[in-house]
Amino acid sequence: MSLKAESHAATSTLKKIAADMSNIIESLDTRELHFEGEEVDSEVLNDPKGSGELMPLCSHPMSCLDLITDNLLTERVQPQWFYQAQPLTLPNVYTIELTHGEFTWQVKRKFKHFQEFHRELLRYKAFVRIPIPTRREGFIMKRSGGHRIPGLNCCGQGRMCYRWSKRWLAVKDSFLLYMKPDSGAIAFVLLVDKEFNIKIGQKETETKYGLQIDNLSRSLILKCNSYRHAQWWRQGIDEFIRKHGKDFLTEHRFGSYAAVQEDTLAKWYVNAKWYFEDVANAMEAAKEEIFITDWWFVLTYLYVDQTSLLGRSRQCGVRIFVMLYKEVELALGINSEYSKRTLMHLHPNIKVMRHPDHVSSSVYLWAHHEKLVIVDQSVAFVGGIDLAYGRWDDDEHRLTDFLLSCLPVTDKGSIRSLKTGVGELLGETRFWHGKDYCNFVFKDWVQLDKPFADFIDRYTTPRMPWHDISSVVHGKAARDVARHFIQRWNFTKIMKPKYRSLSYPFLLPKSQQTANELKYQVPEAVRATVQVIRSAADWSAGIKYHEESIHNAYVSVIENSKHYIYIENQFFISCADDKVVWNKIGDAIAQRILKAHRENKRFRVYVVIPLLPGFEGDISTGGGNALQAIMHFNYRTMCRGENSILGQLKTEVGDKWINYISFCGLRTYAELEGKLVTELIYVHSKLLIADDNTVIIGSANINDRSMLGKRDSEMAIIVQDTETVPSMMDGEDYSAGKFAQSLRLRCFRVVLGGSDLSPEHQDPVCDKFFKEVWISTAARNATIFDKVFRCLPSDQVNNLTQLRDFINKPKLANDDPVKAAEELKKIRGFLVQFPFRFLEEEYLLPSVGTKESMVPMEVWT
């Protein structure tokens, strides 16, 4: 490049402009623009010759010009630019001669034109990042305010309380955005939803030539040059959105924001071992971006290695966006600040937000409870498994890392080995390192900034196994999950001032039109019909009306089930009294059983929940106020009081309720340092299976917090099978769904023992299975555990006086270990009956004067 000028001033000015332009162009490299795999506007980047490979802009300084001028040139060559500046009669006007290969042409421009070109380059840089075609774009005046959420707008209503700004507006297939013209930075994204509407006119907008665009999050006021200009915008937006984004304009089944997506690849996971493997592999395959949100996210967690995150950022430029629940530190010790700080120090491509701000939002009681990992908006993991301590487990649900009674120990006692189903562990190799070896009922987590330091003695205290369920979906359903994440991210960005900088970008949803062009697919997924459902509200997602589509889906599936319902859940708090408890899942179960009784038809309900709530507390002394409060509401739902499920059933069917419903927990045992030990298996699943053809998997517990929509934020999927396999139901031939039946059989195999192909597990409705396998196994296991360990909770303990006597009686495990071991050999699987009478004579709600009694009742329900 050479610059010739007749005056030093002209030369200096032109050099400055040319250097600025060169820096902008050279910074537009393909890694930053994400050309690979991203849908780029065909009108902006059009290559009729189909030459294919795009050269990195950083190594090909004028690739930008190549792309723009390729329609004019017959041959693509390495460009060489020669600028010759000649003063004209007008000041600051230049003639620029450009040579590109064998072509030469001249352009005459003023200084202001270079400034405008500078701004155009910035807009171009922003737009090549934005996927999918654009129907309308151009300058427009935008009025501030209009947000649905209090605190984001000025408190006044007059003209002095808002301002007008010039913005570049662009319309996409399912959203609108506007950018700042000087920097090209995206300043707001407005998603199309069921409330999307466009109005024009001064009467509607209080603005001459005004244009008002509404959705659930904002009422955006724009000002046009004329009424005709406003009509042009309205017509263009309306036509394009209704053609390409019609799925987002209506409310869908169960009141969900997301449409029913057919022919969707989906896969289930029972326990975290296989889930973490697929999550790590999907992260490794990421090309553009990864979204993560968890109730609790631990970076140093070993099973989804931080190298998966950092490697993709460094090597491939993958951007990673993480949203963490910001806990009330006095009430919950998950140290999300440490997680954020550690993540942010890894790489500038990793951006982390925490929400909510408790003081500014006045949200103290509710939590972001979703557990999502989304890769390139094409693969989405949805379920109940956080990437956090204590979650990794497999179907064996081990209590220890070691079997010491049969293993040699060195003088220091440090070399131990264990024969396992995944190879042999030698020396200090462990399944669970540091904080990952946990028993949170015995002791809650402490010192989370020291991840590899033990906080309980693993040689005297067994861990608490973790039973959980998750899933993965692809294509359009994954796009729907990503849209929820994007909505939350963008809302948090405008809600919290610290995230309004350009370093925290607005996120944009990809087009549904390209959703099925999968670049990565999780192995062993099957095709089914999938719909994304959620719990969301103003505080969590910035929307005008709350959504409780998970609750609606649960009630609908239960009411319309024909043969059986299988439920695994961390909580079981339901049966509405419209005073304290409001969700109607328990009532739907009771009414469905009564319907079967009146019609004289078989119908089974299986409920598997934790034997004790997941709160720190010594159950031998009663368990503590928090633990007892959850016990109160669980028992109130199952069996205590006229509103309970059994209370409703007994009024009509008497003791025959036992033919319809079963409540169970999970327990296991092991040998630790030569002693027999037992512990409950913590059921953290959020699962419903109905009729071997319908499944709900997600993060939502059966309680008001998760189900009502206005409280905790949640995400789930409902899967309905389209591929079937021959099976049996109630003694007759039956076409079972491939996804639902395989999941049920795996759950049965884990809790009952046996294999996925056990013939006795095939028919979940017949008397032989329900009474002779399920009920019999649960009762026998519970009896053996009580005999050997005198376990708590127990039906033999109805009050605190009996509790003190009960724990002081001798245990067979201590008095006669050999006989106890023989008894334990009769155990099959992990299933045990739930003890209905435990502490039934005690008032379990927090006593007046305790700190738990000062907490609103909604916290426990």
C-alpha cells in the first residue's frame, strides 16, 4: 500500500483513516465471526461460484473486499491496494485509486464518507454474527423504557422520563434487535412470543408516526419518519414473523412457550455416570457456543473436566455462557461466587452471570433450579443432575470407595484397591475425591474453595448414594431449550447494571429452519415427539405472565393415563387445600385411582422418594426443624389427614387402596473398616412415566416451589413415543413406546435388581408383578434392614420417646456380624417400603421461636 499526497495534512489524515480501516478489517477473522457452521445472511455473503473455502481474514487482509466484490470479478486473486490522494477544489475531498488484480477504478469521497464507511464496517461485523435472513432493517428512533419488570423503567410517566435514541433495527425470523449505529453493538433483543403485537399511530403509541412492538417482556416504542414509513415497518415485520416465526406467536399445549416438535432425537439417563460422559463429549464437539445453567455448578468437578471447557475456548474460539443461581448465603452454602470467580479466571471467552440480586429484586425465597447444558443450540441436556459434588454415581450406588475387609493394607494404611465394574482402583485412586465424597444429612458441605479436601471421614462414615434422571434432545427441541436460556441471559443482562457492558453480549436464538442440520448427535438416541415445558415468571425470565406448563403437563398426563404411573421425585408435596399447598398433582393421582375403582379396572401408581429429606440433621434425635418440616408436608401428601392421597382414597375404597398405589424409598448396605453399615439412597430424580409411552423428565420437584411457575424456575421435557416395541400390559399384548419402556425397565432393574430383560418386569400392571415382585420385594428388604440395622425412619417409632428407646436397643449388625451378613444376602435391589407411621404422634412443623418458624411457609412447600 502506498499513499501519495500533495500536502502533509491530507496525507496524515488519510493515513489515519486507512490504518483505522485496516485494523477493523484485519480484526474480522473467521474465529471471531464464527463463519464455520453458522447460518450467514445469504444476501450479505453471496458466492455464486461456490468457491467453498473462506480464507481467514487475519491472513488475507482484503477478504472482506473479496466477498463484497466477488460478483464483479471473474477471478479471485490476492488483492493489492494502491491509494493515490489528490486534492481537489473542495477541501478534504480525495480521489482514491483502487487496484484489485488487473482491475483499477477510482472513488472520490470526503472525510465524512470514510467515517460512515467505518460505521458500516462495524455494522457488517455485527451482522455476520447474526444468523438467519433479515426481512427489514434500517435506522429508526427508539424510546427508552417500556420494560415489564419494575425497576427497569423510570418511575415517572411524562415526556421528561424517557429519551429518544437513534438505532439500527433488524428483523429476524423469531426476534427483533436494534444496534447502536456508532459501535455496531447490539443494544436489545426482543423475542417473538404469544404476546407479540404491532400497533401504529399516535393514539396507540402516544408518538407521532409511532410504532409500538409488544411482547411478554417489553412494550417497545419506535418513531418513524412518516405514517407511510411506520406502515412499511409494520407490514414487513408482520409478514416476515408470521411466515417464519409462527410457532412462537401462539400458546401451545399445557400453556408452554414451546411447540410440540415431532421426529426429535432424544435419550434418557439413569444416574450421572453416563450423563456426564455424554455431556463431556458434546462439549468437546462444540463449534460455536456452550450454554450452562445449574442450581449448583462446580468447575473443579472431576467428571466434566474443566479442560473440556477451557480447551474449546482456547483452541476453537468456542464461547461459553454460564448462569448461576445466586444463593442467600446465610441460608445456603453453595458458594456460587467462588464458582463464578474460578470460571472467569480461566479464559475471556467464558462469561458468567449470577442471579437474582436479592436486595434490588426483592427475591429471597426462590431459586433458579434448572439443570441445562446446551451445545451450539443443537443439543440440549435437560434433567435433574447438576454438575456438582455428590452427583456422580452409577447403578451400583456404592457406599464407600473401599472394601477393606478383604484387601491388604500397608503400614501406613494408604494403599487400598477395589475390584469395580469399571476396572481396578489402585492406591489413592478413588471414585469420589475431596468434597465429592459426601453425606449431606450427616454433614452439609463446608469450605467449598478447597475442593480436594475431605470434609467427612470416609473411613468411618459411608457416603450417601445419589439416584438421578436426565435426558438429551436435539434439533428444534434443543433450539427451544436454548431460547429459554437466551431469554434468561438477556433479561439478567439488562436487569443487573454490572452486566450491561459489551463484554457480556446479548445472545441470539438460531433459526428453527436449520435446527435439524445436526453437526453432532449423542449416540443411541431414539426418535420421538418432544415438547419443552417450564416454570418461569417475571423475576426469573422477565415475562409478563408466569408459565406453569410443567404442572399442567403432570396433571394432564396423570388424568389421561390408562394403565399405570411411575414417579421418582426428590419431594412429594401436593394435594391442594388452597391455603398452604396449591399444586394438584396429588389430587389428580387420587382421582385417577378412584376412577379406576369405579370402572373396576386395574391401575397402578408407583411412587419412589427419599426416605428422608436432604437436610443436615441427626435423625436419631429427630432430625432438626428443616428436615421435620419437609417430612410434615411429604406425609401430609401421602397418608396423613383427609386431604392426603390415602385420606381421599380411604373414604371410598377403604383398605383396598393397597391394590392401586405403593410408596417406597431406596436403601443399601456395605462393609466399611470391617463394619456393616447402611445408608439411604438419595432419590433426586424428577421423573414421571405413564403407560409405557409418555415420559416427563426435568428439574421440577413435586411441590409448589417447582410447579406453580411463580416461584423456582424449572425446565423439563415431555416425550411421547412414536417408535414402538411389542410388550405386555395387564396380561394382554401391548405396543409399548421404545423410549418410555426402556427407561422404565432400567429403573425397575436398578431398584429391584435383575436385568433390563427380566421377564417378570415386562408387565407393570398385572397382579403377579405388582404384588409378588414390587410389594413383596419392598416389604422383604425393609424387614431385613430393620432386623439387621434398626434403620430410621421406622414404623416402630411414632414419637420422640420411642425414638430414644429405639436407638438404644442392640443391633444384629453389631452383635452378630456373621448372621447379619447372611440376612443381608436375601436383599434384592434397593427398594424398601416407605414407613408411614414414623413420628406420626409428633408435631413436625417448626416450633414457635425457632429460626425456621420465622421463614414463610412457602419455603417448605
